[in-house]
Amino acid sequence: MIAIFVVVMLFTMLWLIGSLIGVIFKLTFALIGGLFSIVGAVLGLVFGGVALMIVAPIVALALLPLCLPVLLLVAVIWAIARAARQPAAAATVTPNTAAR
């Protein structure tokens, strides 16, 4: 009975040591993988931003013929509204209202 108990204890000890080594490896590779993931995300943002800065003006110029009538309509409405607006009255200060 004692021999079986010793064998079970040795097996359990080896199992726990193996589990501890596995947890250490898993934690190590998770940290290294997380670090590579962060570096990859930063590089993706940098290169994506550079690509967007290169492509955005080309796309804007390509869409200009499509947007030009709408832009001209907005400009005409803005010019009409600006021309129809009365100039703002200047604020006047009288001696009686300044003392209050």
C-alpha cells in the first residue's frame, strides 16, 4: 500500500512539475506573441497612414468630377445667403447704460 502511495505521489509530483513548466512556456510565448502583436499593429498603423496620405489625394482628384456640381450648388447658395444678409448693427454705449 505504501509502495502504491509513493508511486502515485511521484507521478503527481512529475505531473505538477510538467504543468508548471507548461505554464511557464505558455506565459513566455504569450508575452512574446503580445509584444510582436503590438509591434505589428504599430507598423501597420504607420504604413497604413503613409499609404492613406499617398492615396487620399488621388482618390479626391478622381472623385472631383462627381462632386463638382454639388460643390458649385453649395457655393451659389452660400453666396446668395451672404449677399442677402444685413450687416450687423454696431453696439453703442451711452452714458446712462454704462453706469448700470
